[in-house]
Amino acid sequence: MNRIDHSPMLNLKRLIACLALAVLTAGVAGAQTIRLATLAPTGTTMHKSLLKMGNNWKKAGVRLTVYPDGKMGGEADMVRRMRLGQVQAALLSVQGLSVIDESARAVQLVPMMFRDLDEFDAAFKHIGPLLEKRFEKKGYKVLFWSDIGYIRFFSKNEGRRIADYRKMKMFVWTGDTQAQRLMKEVNLNGIPLEQTDMLTGLQTGLVDMISAAPIIALSAQLYRPANHMLNLNWNPLVGGLVINLRDWNKMSADKQAFLMKAANLSGREIRAFGRRESEAAVKAMQKRGLKVIEPTKGDIEDWQKFAEELYPKLRGSVVDAELFDLIKKSVADYRAGAGK
């Protein structure tokens, strides 16, 4: 006949196991749900990395639901939905982030300031913390910053210099009235459209030029109607994951720390893979008919001259003056230290 062990040690182990199971079950049953909106296409590194982050968040009792492909509308719509509580978080480009706080423009709208991504990384170490404080004042917590390499110019016809692009109908985000004003001022023909309408705009002839990171141009098929790409380092495509402070502050400090750690891992993964994938995307598009235009030294000098003529128009109006000056100083300090 089997004996039932009633020893105190065994009973204590059983009690601990039951308590652990109860805590786990309660955490899952009462999990806080975070709905996250993004334009990131399904299946891209950005999308996969967010899903991986969501799996990690489950360990802290947070259920993440990701809405990719612009299912929640354009980025201005996503910000509006966050304010209404329909979604709690969003992975946004600078266009969307600037709806929350216009100072976000500083990280992307200073063209040709960074010769390479190392210079951008060095400058962003100083800019990021300042932006995060400004976003918190507006009611949002930045969970990570990331980028996917340089923006390139895609057009239906070949373009090498700014004079070529003045003949084109250029996409400009409908929510960016500052950029629209500036384009008119420098004799560029900006056509306002939602980000989700870029492909349709190219196909119907509303626009014949867009600026995009190569991985976006490939995944969204933008390169098919706009099959010429100028291989010029204009500026990096920067984004960030933000969450509404109302929902963030409902979590304990320990839970916030766990989620932030998982988010930082996701941001680093998106940056590392995104930069590599953008370079690989160019080769993939070339195999499918994309014509890559390599700028000459004279072409680059023409663009640099145009960019530097823009700086006084940008500083203090389109781009926050304090951040503009900080970027310029950070780049100069980095070049001096690197012997450039």
C-alpha cells in the first residue's frame, strides 16, 4: 500500500508551487493589453522585431498586439488614436513623431549634415536624451530610437542635381505644412499626400518622385513606378517607439524596467538589420529593373551647396534652433576627435 508523505518540507514545496502557479495565472488573466500601430510592412525586420518584443513582454504580464501595414491609418492618425486611447503605442518615423513634438524634426530634417552613419550615431547620443524629456512633457514615453539607414531619392525619370528635381512633382507628407512651405520657398513642387498613398500617387501620376529608405521602397513596391534611384546620402530615416504615459504609468517600476530592456533590444535589432537590409534591398531592386544613379563629385557638391543654403531657413523655423546647434557642434566635435 502506498504511503502519503505528509512531511512539512514536501507540503511547503507544494504550497510554493501552487502560489507560483496562481501568480502566473493571475498575471496572464489580468494582462495589460498594449495595442501598437505602425506603417512597417508585415514580414519586415521591423515587424518581426516588434513581435519578438511582444513575446518578451508577455513574461511581464503585458500583451502586445501589433497593427502593421498602416492598418491604423497614417502616422498622424496613429497619434490621434493614441490620444483617444484607441491604441497605446506606435512605431513612428520623424513625420509622426513631429505631430507629438516638432523638435523631433531635428534628427532627420538637416540634410547632408552627416557624412556617414557613424557621425549620426555620435550626434544622436546628445540629441536623444533632450528629445525624450520633451516627449515626456507632451505625455509620451520613448521606449527606443532606431533608424534604417539613409533615405534615397526614387523618381520616374533620372535625376542627378537639384535642378533636375525642380522639374518633378515631389511627394511631401500632407501633415508637414512646414516642409510644404519650405519647398515652395526653394522652388520645389511638393504634392501633399498621406504616407499610405505614396504608391497610388506614383501609379496615377500625382507625384513622380518620393524619398524613402531602400527597404521601404522594396517592401512597398515604390521602386516599380519610380525606377531611378539617386545614391546620395541625404539624411537617415529615423524613428522611435512611443507609448502613452497614461498607460506606461499604470505599470510598476519593475515592469517598466523589464519592458524597456526588451524594447531597447528591439530598437538595436531594427537598426542593425535595417541598415544592412537597406543596402541589400538596393541590389534586390536592381535585379528587378531599378536604375541606380551614382552621383559624380560635381553632383555631390551641387547637393551640398543646396543643403547648406537650406540651413538658415531650417534653423529656428522647421528645426528647433537649440537642437540644430547641438547637432552641428556634435558633428564638429566628432570629426575633430576622429581626425576627419
